[in-house]
Amino acid sequence: MTLSWGQTLLVVLIVAAAVLGAGLIVILARATGPGADGGSVVRSWIAISLVLGLVMFTAFTFAVNDTSLRSALIGGLTASVGSAIAYYFSAKSSDQARQDLLNATIGTEAVPDLTGLDESQAATALGKTSLKLEVDPATPPDGRRVAQQNPPPGTQSPKGTSVVVRFGP
């Protein structure tokens, strides 16, 4: 399949408009969202620009009628995708990147506040979620109440995470 120059230009314009719109949404969301920082806007905009370049590169690849040149361009596209992936993982700590992938795959949920509950109540509260109760062996329940928990209440944790509780007076 070969695109005409008019079709190629149309693809480029549509992609440019979509990326510009996505960039504006990212900027607005980061500016108004909690914990926004300028670095995340720049990083997001660079990632969007990389995607724009790759999509435009793909459109131009299919506009070329020479099969050997097209093969070389597709090879370049593959290398560019590898570079974009390397950029993403090098721009963030590996733990944060791994956490992003896990959150996107399995989702997260808020950790409930277990402070002041006995073991049975804490188990019931976590039973309404996909989180698991884990009692710190150094502080057996013995009728006492939850004094500390990790992760803290309100934290967004991956589904299936264990919530470690410590009992105290």
C-alpha cells in the first residue's frame, strides 16, 4: 500500500493536531492536578513529541514507492521505537517505571485506615478490598488495636498488596 502525498499530508496534519491536543490536556491536567511539578510536564511533552515523530515517520514510510528505501525506513522506525522506550525507562527511576507498568496492568486502590481496629475488624475492612492483611509478628494482636500500618491510609497501592499492621495499646 502506498499513500499519495495528499493522504500523507492529511495523516501528518491529523497526527499533529492530535498530539497538540494531547499535549494541552497533559499540561492542563498536570497544572491543576495534585502534586504537579514542571518536570513532569516537560517529560510528558517530550514523550508526546517522540510519538508524533514516530507516527509521522510511519506515514512518510508508506508514502515512499521504493521498496528498498521503505525497508530502510521501517528499520529506522524500529530503531526509533527502541530509542523512545529507552528514553522512557532512563528518564525515571526503574522502580517508578515498574510501578507505572504494574498500576496500568493490575490497577490500584486506596488503603483503608485500620488504626484503632482489632484484628477481626481490620480483616473485615480489608476483606472489602483486594488488599491482604499481614500482622507484624513482633506485635501479636492479643486483643490490642492497630497502632500502625504500612502502607499508610489513603495510599494508592497495587491490588493484592499486603497491608502490614502493628498492634499496640
